Amino acid sequence: MLDIKLLQDDKKSVEAALLKRVDKKNLDLNSIIRLDKERRAILTKKEALQAKRNEASKTKPDKETVEVMKALGSEIKNLDKELTEIEAEYNSRLAALPNIPANDVVAGGKKNNKILDSFAEQPKFDFKPKDHVELATNLELIDYKRSAKMSGSGFWTYIGNGALLEWALLNYFIDYHRNHSEYEFMIPPYLLNQESAFISGHLPKFKEDLYWTEEEKICLNATSEMMLGNFHAGEILAKDELPKKYYAFSTCFRRESGAYRTEERGMIRGHQFNKIEMFHLTVPEDSWTSFDELVKYAQELVEGLDLHYNTVQLAAGDTGTAMAKTIDLEVWIPSMNTYKEVSSISNALDYQARRGNIRFKDKDSKNQFVHTLNASGLATSRIFPAILEQNQQSDGSVKVPKKLQQYMGGLKVLMQK
């Protein structure tokens, strides 16, 4: 959520920045500023009437005083009703505004994303390569058919060496983070309430992308970022506690509504996948240092698997609503002749912290909002296909990355049984 004071004091700059990611016809800052003025005027009037009523209550309760008290009570009640209506609209409009893009984030949508760097070369094959679905099926790593029978399309079951490979990836990610002692490991709940989904920035815009229970109105997490961003909600942290650095394991659930591209089958776009998430809470002045660290760590994880990928800075229109800046790591999927995101590294600045009221005491003992950052470290559902497709051999086997062999009992090659 944006600071209303910023809108009031520097509306032109805020509007210019938001127009990098929002159509002008959908941006109306004047109405938000107007609603804030209206609610403040009502609050002032209400406080004056309450003070008048309190003063009247100190006098002897004669008939005239009682009538005055009743009239004041009735007027205050009407103001409360008016205030509730205005605040609901004000909060809704303010909450709908996305974060202000960082200065170096360019305007526009996905076509304006910029490749910053590439690692390794695209693999070349002197044979007709297979896609990951065929490889996983032939090598008996994943069972798609029985999973569709049980749960529908967009789900899969890891079997045999496939389950071992998935677990090896997670162990590799976890061990990497364990080597950075300042990070604390977490396994959070998989269900969260509506307030938590709002704080993380998934509500109201992305409600339809989440799985919701009917009666309890709680949702399955789409990423551990949702949980980690709420872990300190409503707290005031000591400055010397910061930065707080976490990494968490969770299974993630997403509806992935909308049309799929025909080639986005198998594991490329599913409803359930596993991920390790990194999360920072920091003081504002260290925010971008934290961002650089998260980019570096995510890159090192992909590079440890010897996979070809690009580092891409997203344009404003392709950046998540709550984020000021995002860098994606996109791994090469040969069968699709394209790249797919395996990690998003994002800085929300104080946007999420304002929603969650997460603060710290500065050197003057004043309460300030922390900055929150997150990064996949990593998601497995596209790393797994990339390993199969980039490391496949002419005989249909797949080489296991060296970093993972220790977690698979020394297995170096996945072969048909």
C-alpha cells in the first residue's frame, strides 16, 4: 500500500511513475486524495462533537442537557455511518494502487523486459531431442496419467528416481542456504486467511488465482512469500534485529487460470509445485543491498546445476503489483524454444509492510516501516524439466547434475529400466 502523504505531497511524480505500469484511464489519484480529505473532515467534526458531548456530560443532567446529549449522539452516529462508507471506498481505492516502480524500471509490458546477462550456452543436439514429458515418462520419473485420473489436469506424481531427483533438488537448495548462517529455515503453514493474502498483495487483484475453502474463507498459499511476509505482521522490531533473513520450504498451489499455450504442458504450468523461498525484512537504507544479495544467491543456485539461463529485468507492466522492481531468472527449455522463469527476485520496499503494519524503531526511537524482499531459491517445477531437456543424451538417458548426485546415492545417469 502506498503512503497517502506521498500522494498528497508529490502527486505529479507518483502519477508519472505509476503510468509506467497503469493506463491513464485507470489511474485516478485525485479521487483518493479527495476521499482522504473528506474522511479527515468527518473525523475532525466527529471529534468536536464528542468533545462537546463530554463537556455536556459534566453538567447537571437536566432536561435540556439530556436533549442536547441525545442530539449530539444522533449526529455522531450519522457521522460514523458516513465515515464507514467513505473509508471503505478510500481504503479500496488506495489498496488497488500498485507499488511505485523503481527509477531504473522501464515503462511498458513484457516486450520491454531487458536481458541483463546469460549463463552458459544453449545446448546443441546432434539428434532429435525429446521434451520433458516424453523423457519423464520413458524414464519412469513422473506419472501424468494416473495423476490426472486422481486430481485432473495440471497435476503430476513423482515416482522412483523422479521422486529422488525432486528431493535432491530441494536438499541442494536447503543445504545451500544452510551454508549462509544468517538465514533461518522455516516450514510455514500452507493455509492463510484473507487478511494475510491482502498484506502480501495477492488480494484483491489475484483472488481468482488462489484456491479458497468454501466455509472458512482461507486459501492455500501460492508461495511462501505470503506466509513469510505475514510472520511479523503488526510487530515493531528493534533496529538491531534487522535484517531478518529467512528461507522456507512449501508446496505451492495456483489455479493458473486462463488459456495455456499448447506447448505449456507437463510441469511447465501446473497447479501444485515445490519451492524454497528466500525472504528479507530490512531497514530502508539496506534495501537494495539485500536485493543484490538475493539476485546473487538465486543465480548461484541455477549455475550450480550447469543450466543455461538468462537474467532478465522486468518492465513495470510485467512486475507484480506489490513490487517496485523484479529480476527474473529464466531457464532455457529446448522443446519450447524459449525461456521460463525459475526465480523472481523482488523488492516491495515498504508496500507490504504498510499493509502488514511491520515497523522498526529508528535511531530517534521513531517507528518506521521495514522493507520486504523475496526471491525463489528455487522453484523445482521448471528446473526439473530444464535438467531433463538440457542434459538428455542420444540414447534417451539424462545426465544428473554433479551437485545432485550426492543426494541420489551417487547416481550419475537416469536410464530406462
